[in-house]
Amino acid sequence: MTIHIYNTLSRKLEPLTTIEPGVVRMYVCGVTPYDEAHIGHAMSAIVFDVIRRYLEYRGYQVQHIVNFTDVDDKVIERANAVGADPLALSTQLADEFLGQLAALNVLPASAYPRVTQTIPEIRAFVEGLVERGYAYAADGDVYFRVGQDEDYGKLSGRSLDEMLTGTRFEVDPRKESPADFALWKAARPSEPAWESPWGPGRPGWHIECSAMCVKHLGSQIDIHGGGNDLIFPHHENEIAQSESLTGQPFARFWVHNGMLQLVNPATRQVEKMSKSLGNMMTIAKFLEQYEGDVFRLIVLSSSYRSPLTYNSDVAADNQRKLERLRSALAPASGTLTSGPVAEQLAQAVTSTHDSFTAAMDNDFNSAGALAALFDLVRAINSARAAALGGAPFSEAQASLRALAGVLGLRLEPAQPQQHHTLEPFIELLINTRNELRKLKQFALADQIRNRLAELGVTLEDGPHGTRWKL
């Protein structure tokens, strides 16, 4: 089967074709590290991590680039507010974010270029646009001539006339048109600056991504990703400046994830996450309360293109989902290795693989892929209850682990060392409870069960004995 991807540029599903057979060149807009990263940043990182993982599972070699905008108006303002050096602040926050991505099991990108590491390429890019008449200098600034680009607006679906009448632009008499955007900004006092043909300054926002793409992936790429809040103006401007310089289509597929929203616990209303509302959920704060797999399940449970709604109830529900997935990885309780039960489980494994691939081939439908995994979980748990063990059972579990890994799920016990330490004591209490039940002292047996439950240990009685889990 062929992978189909929704392309924001064409507004339809298209079969994946790549510039180079077997290779996917993918660029994803990263964060501007001026403050702690929040779970909205984590959502986008996980979306494209899953896309990458699935492409690799299907046999592609993925060249995955994610940038850091480490010098920017926001970085400078924040640094001034806290009395820090802008570049030191952005470096510290970028490094913290990378550590959090590792905790969320996001694979490292092929490279994480930064603006401050790409100044020569950015400068050359701007010079090329000036030479071709697509850009002009004004008092140390350099602007892109939007009117010179005949198909400007093709990504967002808005014409230049609509933008000029429907968008608020900062009035600047030096600009030929209010829609023209900055490629290079003249230096201001106490700001980071680099030399250029137009005087000391620093790059504008949009130019960095075009220059990084060309530097690391070439003038044409297969997939360009980011949040849907970047469609206009950032990605629109990337297309304009890139295609004006190279004369070639910039990206074959434009892939955008939806935004994360929070549910206000007081009003139950959905609202945007923002500092002004005091409702920021940072990645660090989330990871203090939950495992990384929990947030990954939240993201996987809906279409990556849809808005994602988060609150504590959503987190708790996905914690239960995680435990359900883990339940299928408990040891076998029987020794049966053949017969109808083994055949049914083998059929369930094959069906799961087919359903999983069909879902992910359809625009990375992770919710459908998860549904397939839960079907396999039910089949494995039913086979355990029917006393299946040996190779048929362990092979089904291995399939579950492998497909969960394609989605980036680790499914590891939350606290394996503590689990190991508690095991003999829990087993002793279970044996005591069983003896009490044999003596028909059910009240005392129930006290043991209830007390273990209060401590976070769940007992599951079955035909083959009592199992427990934290």
C-alpha cells in the first residue's frame, strides 16, 4: 500500500512521492527558546516523531531537521527582563527542551540548526534575493517585495489584496508595501548583531528556515512541518523567499498539526493556553505528574490535524489506557502452545498488523493504529486466560511491543526498581489472602485486598491464580 498525506498546499490527500527514492527530507519548525517549553511544543514534537518513526518503519531513510530560533525579539525581551545574556538564555532553554524530548521518547533529529550557527548562509540568501530584485534595503533593514511574487498566498489561500485589507500591518514609511516582510533587521543598542552588506544587524524571523533547509537538505524538500498557526505568515513567507531565490518548488508536502487547548476546571470552557490566563502547563510540570507515555497516548488518540484538548481528566483516562496496554505484557499463566487458541491469537496478530498499517498509511491515523493495538491486547489477554503460553504467546507480545514502538510507546513499568523490591512482600500478602479465603475468612482476605488497593496494588483473580500490578 501507498502512504497518503494531507497536503495543506493542495488541501487534499496525496500519495507520498519523494525527490529521491527511499529518502524523505523533512524539515520541522522548532521552538523559540525564550521561556520554559509547554505541552503544546511537546505535542508538535511527538506528531512529527511519530511521522518519522512510521516512515522509517515503512523502509524510508528520513533526514529530519528541527531548528531553534535562538535569537529573536522574544528572546531578547525575555533576557532583558531577567537580566541574562540573550544567547546564553536561549542555549540553556534549548538544552532543557532537548532533555524533555528525550524523556518523552522523541528520537533525536538528524540536526538541530540554530540561527546563530547559520548567519553566513542567511546573509548569502538575503544577498541573492536583493540581486534578483525580490528584496530591497532600507536604512540597514532588508525587506522582501511581496508584490514581486506572483503566487504569494497560495499556502494560506489568501490573495495579497485580501491580506492588505484584512491584516493589521505595522506602518513603516520605508516599506514599499505594508505586506513586505523583514529579511534582515538593523542592529539596535545592546542587541546581538552580525556584520552584513547593509550594516550590523540580525536575521528576520522567516529567512532562517529557508536558509537552514538549503544548508541541510537542499533547495527542495519532501515534507515541511509545523503547527497550523505557522501557515501564515511564516510558512507563506518561507515559500515566497525560497522559490523566488531558487526558481524551484520548495516543499512537496506541507504538514501542519492542530493546536493544543485546555479545559478550564472552573468554567469547563475550552481556552487557549497562555501566560496571561495563568494556565500554562509546562512539559516539566507534566512529567512531574505523569509518565511520558501518557502524554504520547493523548496525542496519538486523535488526528494530528485536529485541535487537542487537555485537562487532568484526559491525562487520567490515558493513564488507564497505558495500564491496559501494559496488561497484555504480563507473563503467560499456562503452558498450552497449540490448538484453536494459538491459531486465533496468530490470526489476531496478522489482523493487527494489517489494520495498523492501513490506518497509518491514511495520513498517519494514529487513533486507528491505537485501536488496532487494543484489539491485540484483548486477544492476548483472552489467550492468557485460556492458558496459552510458550512461543505463540511470547510472539504476540513481541508484535505488540514492536508496533507500540513504531508509535514511540515504551510500555515500560513506571518504577521497575520499586516493583522488584516490593514483589516478595506483595506475593507473601497474596499467599496469606489465599489461605484466609480457603479458611472462609473472607472479611480478613478482603481487608488485605483493600489495603493493597489503597497502596496502589491491584489484584486480579483468575482461573489460574491471582495476578497483581502496580
